[in-house]
Amino acid sequence: MTTTNKQDAGWYPYNLDHHAQALVIKHRDEKDVLIESHKMRMAVAYGLERFWGEHLRFEREKKEESKNKGKYWRDVWQILGKILEESDITLPDADTKVKFDDTTKIGETSSAIWKMSAETPDDYRIALTVLTQLCDSLVWWTQRYRKKDKKVKGEED
Amino acid sequence: MSFSKAFERVGIQSSKSKASTKLEINPEEVPMMYRAQVSGRCSLQFAGNNQDLEDWRKEWVDPKLDNDPQPRYQRKEPKLGLDGSIYRIKIEFPFRLSSNCGQDSILRPIMGKNGIPYLSGSSVKGLFRRACKDSPNKLRLYCGDDDNLTPSTLGFRFHGAYPIGDWSGMRKVRVRKRGEMIMETRYRMLDVIHPQQLRQVGEKDSSPNAFAMVSLFQPTMVFEFSSADPKNTNWQEVENIFLQAIQLGVGGKTSTGYGLGGHLVDRPSEIPKYPITVAFKGRGVSPTLRSDEPEFRPNLFKATLRGHVKRLLAGVTQAGKDIEDRLFGSSSDPSQLQIFWQETAIKYDEIKKPATFSTEGILHIDIKRQESDDIKKQLEFDAQRESDLRFIEQVLMFAFVMGGFGKSWRRVSHEIFYKDYVSKKFEIGCHWELASTDLKWLAIKSIDDLKQFIEGLYTVCRDRFSSQSSSCQTWREAWNPNCVTVYASITRESNVVRLFHDEIFKKTPAIGGRTIVKKFNRKTQEEEDKEQLGFSNVWHRMLPIGNNQYLEIVTVFHSDRSKWKHRDEGDQLKPFLDAIAAKGMKYVWGNQNPLQNSSKSLPSIPTPSKTQLPLSNKPILKPKPPIQ
């Protein structure tokens, strides 16, 4: 791992791997939550707005399991916000204050995300690239740390 | 599809050009798939009046022009058979096909290029492996060796499948809008899942949500295979194994008929060889899709059977859930019960509202065989399957004898038995008969036969499933002889049907199924009486017994006496029972003194009566806890 000292010119990995490892360890004890890592990696293809919306979708559901999944998505968004902050990129709703029943705020955040892609397309692309890399790391750690449910059949070890 | 492509499609310019250009992206123009999947931005989950869902569907499959010869979401037919190293097989499906990609808040297939659904190669290989399981050589040849992890010796590949032509169920219909007849394009790909067993059986009074899902409507699919040595591959054998493989169904929800009956274009459907087959004729109020399109959906048979198994178990035990889930599936395990409805005729009358159907077909039912390496365990599995099959066949008889299948099954078809009503209003109820080829399937010709049949089935349930504590559920329609009474008479026409339309009876919740509730009206700022549709506690059936005669059967549930109260006229149970007695109805089975039934105490399970049973149903096994 390289140091996080910004003086070092050249390639800078943002410690994505460490963040990912910490997130996976944090959520590994909840049932079926880590499956979401793979879905996160897929959701990246749809861009930032959809990715951001996933934690809200889960939070409005009644099931405890869904709420836990929502927390995982929310944590990933928050970490992404922190990582981008280091390079002076502001991620909309970085502290995930918006609630699932607040339609106005949801609309405002969506607008902010698309505004970012229109006015500072480089920032948007960097955010998406970093998020993609972070999700790759999440998947990697998930494959190592996930607890297998005994009832799941036909899964590879 | 890249971002820029997606945005070009909806007329948004890509920001790729120069960083300096300031683009206005209106969030309202972002395609549905790229939005946050939450209500307020894009909610696809609910099947009701859902504009987001309509917009999403439009972005997915609307052709650019009305007469577009090749819409984007449709794929042209490629060369079939051997084409270079690829071998293609074309299969038609008579009903729907469902596969789930696991993303989104809605069940939908994996989308390939241009939104054309795609069935993964691994799913096809799974089917193929299942068909080869008794032939280790073929298994090694085509699928590879699972134990030693060696690949297919032939270099055989499964490339998955995709639909060709229209799979979205597009059709043009004439509809009346604002007094004018116009042509409208409708799509049947937006399917509905409408779980209601909790409500139907009286376990809960909740109103169930209807969920949307996407399924391929009567698709023609092309399956692709290849091999490292195409010239020396026995493609005919591949095709035969494959046709055998798809008999068990392709994709998901096969237990309710999705993905079944696939066949080559010039050959009839391969019918799965299931142990229970019965040919029925039925008519009644048609189930509808979200767009009010009528569609007779085979999953209603499974729903009906599941509901009755719930009722029957609830009458003898409080622990029926495991058995129900084992047979019909749950969120953790698939259904052991397999149903295939082989439709031979279907007609809809859409002029009327609600639309009606009349159909003929053969119902095929099986229970999946569980396998074990342990011989003793295998014998147990097989014995359990045998008694399950016998039980399910009797439940099917019960459903047929006491009511019907599908929507409005608690009532007789008014079209047949109360013509005056339908000519003024609309169709209610349904009517099911056995096809002439299968009349021997059910030997109920008299009130005595009926009594013995119900007693026999109840005994089977009690002996096989009742728990030590001999307690049962308190649900509205738990099938316990203390809570229900069955009446019947032999007749040529319905004597009772008019009673359901009697001014007082129809406004009694237990009979008319309507409850008056107080609802706050925001406009007037006052509480108002509102009619709420619920379920009737009375079933009515006209069972054909030959010679133009019927057994008219009325089943009355009376455990919840509050439902029998008319708002102004008081308890209606006695007047109703007097009224059906006056029409010649005789007691058959259940509680002989329903008027003394108090709903306060939990009904007990009566001791067996000494009736001679017509059915030799010695239970083989006590129920086991579900297999972990």
C-alpha cells in the first residue's frame, strides 16, 4: 500500500482496499447482507443516481434483513463521499441525510448528481471510477469473508 | 450499453465532448433504469396504477414507429440447425416464461443487447445435466464430470437462449376513450404476482399488494450450442436430450406453469408425464392483467389447491405451515408440487365487464421425487410422495366439488344459473365440469356420496396431520366440523342462488362479502359509510351428477358470528339457514347446530365417527419436520 501523503506524486490508490475490507468485516455477521457486494458492482453500470438510491429502497422495507442491506449500501456511499472529499470532489448527499419518504430532497439530490455529470464531467467520471474500483474490492473481500448459509445449495466454495 | 449511447437514445447529449460545455440534464429526462429506484423517482415494484412502470416499459419496448418492421427489442430469426460451429434449436412456448436476473425491485429477465431478454447458458446447462443424469457417459460427453472437475470431453458449450420476434405480448385493441373507439397498443409482458392466501383463508384481514413482474409472453426462443468438433457431434442426439430436458420447464416459477410445454415449431407440446391428470371444462369471471386484459392463468390452480390445503390443515392442527410450505414452496425452498395446465381451448368475452372466459384443458399434477443415497431414506421419501399424491388428488376433488378454480370461485356461474341477473348486470362466479373423457374420476352422485367423500378427506387430514394437542386454527375458513356446516340437495336448477341477492342477505358481510366501514372523506371533512369488499363465509356450488341433474351444495362457515350481523336487522345466521332449508337443503356434514356455536372457544377436533370410508387411505407416514 502506498502512503496517504498527498505530497507523493503519481498514482494514488485512495486506500480503497482497506476501506473495502473494513466495510465487509463490519457487515459480515448480518444474514445475507454481503450478497449485495455483487449487486453493487452491477449497479455501478447504471451510474451514481441509481447506486445512491438503493439504500433508500431497502430502508423503506419492513424486513430487518432489508434494512441491514440498506445500511451496507449507505455505508459504501458515505465512504465514497469521504474518499472523494480528499481530492476536493463533493459527492451529493455524502452524509446520507436524505430520507426515503422525502420526495423533494430525493429530487434535489438526483438533480445534484446529474448536474455534477453535466457541469463537472471529470469529477463525475472520477467518482464513478473510484466507486467501481471500490466495488471490485468489496467483491474480492466478500468472496473471502462471507459466511455461508447452510441451506444455500449449489453454491461454489 | 454505454452511458452516452443511452443518453443519445433519450435525446440527452453526452458530456464526452468538452468539459467546458455546460449541459443541462433534466433529471426528469433520465431513463428509468438510471434513476434511484425509490418511490418519487422510479418505483417499479407495485402493479397497481403505476406510471413509472408504464414509462419504464415504454423505454424498453416501444417501437420508434407504428409500423416499424424490426423494433429494437425484437431479434430476427438466425439460421437454425448447424451454422458454422453453432447449432441452434428453435422452441415455442405456449404460455409465459419467467427468468429472474436478481437485480431491481421487480422480477425481470437478464437484459441482453437492446433490452432483448437473455437466458444464461448456465441455466440451459443445468436443464441438460438433469436430463443426462441417468447416463454418466453422456454427462461426461456434454456437461463434463462434476466429481473430478473435468470439462466436457467434446468441448461442448451452452451459449444460452434468447427470444426471436415479439416476446412482449404486443397487440392492438379497440378501446372506448371519451366516447370514441380508438386503437390502442397493449403489452402483456407486465405480469402480476398477487399473493392472497392469507386473506382468502381468513388468516389475516390484510389487503395484499399486487407486485409487478416481467415475463416473456408466449415466446419463441432460440437455444444455442457449440462443440469443438461440430462435424463429429451427434446433433440429433443433442436435440433429443434437449427436448427431454425442457419438459421439466425452463426458467423460474415452473411449478405454476411458466416455461412449460416448450416444443419444436412443427411438433405438438411435449406433455410432462405426471401421475395425476384430469380433463376439465370451466367458465367464469376471467383473471386480468394490469391493463384489464383478460388472461386465464394456470397459476390459479396452484393458488386454489394451496388455499384448500391451508384450510384443511387449519382444521386439524396449528402446525400446518411446514407441510404447506413443503408442498407449495416458500421464500426459502421451491415447491414440490408441479402443475401443468394443457389448454386445449380458450375463449374470452371482452365485450362484457368483467371479461369472462370459457376454457377446456387437462390438468397434470406431480410431486417432485426427492432423492437420497441412503436406501432407507429413499423408501421413506417415496412413501411420503405416494401419500402426498393421494392427498393432493383428494384436495383437487375437494376444490372441484365444493367450489371452483380461480376468481369468484365461491359462487356458481350466474350466466348459467341466474340468467335474469346477468342480463341486467354482470357475470359472477364460475362453473367447472369434468370433460366427457374423465367423468369416472369422481364418483359423487348422491348426498350420501358427498357425505362420505368429505368425511373421508377429513379423516385423512386428521389421522395424518393432526398434532397431539388436537387444537386447530381459528381462521374464518378453517375446515373443522365445529366451525362449518355443509348442506346439499339434488336439483335440476339452482334453488338457492337468488338468496344471495336478497336485500338483507346481500348486505350481511358473511353472505354478501361486503362490509360497511366508516371512512373519513377529506373533501367533505366528514366520516362516511363506505362499502369494503371482503370475502363471503358461504360457498355455493352446482355439481353436475349426470342426467341434467346437479348436487346443489352450500357450505356455511359460522365461527365468526360478528360477520353474520346485518347493520339494522341483527344476526342473519338463523334466517339464512331457515331460508336454505325452505329451499330443500339438507344437512350433510359438520356442525349440526351452528346456532349454538360460540366463537369464543377454540374448536376442538372431534373424535372419528364410525362411517365406512369409501377411500382406502391408510396414512403411511406422520409428517416430518422439514428437511434442513
